[in-house]
Amino acid sequence: MQRVQSSDEVTDFESEIVRRDGSRLWISESVRVVRARRNVLIVEHRLGFIMANAGVDQSNVGPADGSSRALLLPENPDRSAETLRDGLAAASGIDLAVVINDSFGRAWRQGTAGVAIGVAGFPGLVDLRGQPDLFGRKMEASIIGFADEVAAAASLVMGQADEATPVVLLRGLRWSAPASTAASIIRPANEDLFR
């Protein structure tokens, strides 16, 4: 725990840094192209995320031997979150939760926001349907993207540029829903109104 809190970088944790070699890198991370425009591809990533450029990111990745490098998403972000959770719990003796986030653009909105790509130890979603609202009306459609809200809050602290804050410790957050994964957040294709 002390190492994570005092370090200004996290390295060698299941994400793969590769050389950018044209289409092979994009294709290897994508299931299908959703939209293509100049300088951007919106794809369905192999993990089910709909995202720009297949999650291939050159931000905050230094060059090696004069060549450009890119960072891919973890092979299995939920497993990575669980591994981190187990290691941090063993080192600290504290039952904790972990979210791994990334910056995503959002359809019909400008800018990026942090979203959960890996979750362990807390809910990805909190279903409030059937519960009363502030005025006693039964909620019929409220399912909270709990892990995404945590990821967005953490992203504000972590920053998107040269802040060098890869880890955020959040205390005092409470929930009553069962733990789940980031994979559970992805809308099933049969519920997707835009396919």
C-alpha cells in the first residue's frame, strides 16, 4: 500500500505497450467499426465498449528507441481490478474496492469523461427501480452507473494530461447493491436502440 501511495506511476500491470504499426493495431482490438470519419474510428472494442480508436492511446506513453508507442486496454480489465484488489487487501489488511478507468467520449456530448473499464469489490450498477423518489413516487427506470460515476470523480483528480496521478484513494463511499463487474455495465445488443 505504501508503494502505491508514494509512487507517481504504475507500470507493468497487464496492459501491453506496443509499437503502432498501422491497421494491425486497430484491427486487433476491434470487433467492428461503428463509424469512420477523418482521424477517428468509432469501434466496438473486443471487450464490448463502443469507443474511439479502439482504445489505442498514445497519450502519456513515452517514445522508445525513437519510435511511437501506444497503450492498449488491459486484456481483461475486471480481472486486473480483482488482482489489484487482492494484492492491495493483502498488503493493507483492508477490504476495499477497485475501479480501473479510462477516458471515453460520449455520443451527442463534447469532451471526455472517466468511465469504469474494470471493477472489483463494488457494484457496476445500482438498480433503484421500485424504490421511492424524494416525493414517494416509485422509480421505474433509474439504474445508476455507479462505477462510472466513481470513475468520473476519480478522473477529475487524476487529470488527463501531465498531472501524473495514476491512483486515487476514495474514502467514505457507501453502497448496498451487490458487487459486479464493468462487463455488467455494457448494454446488451438486444437492448441497444442504436444498432
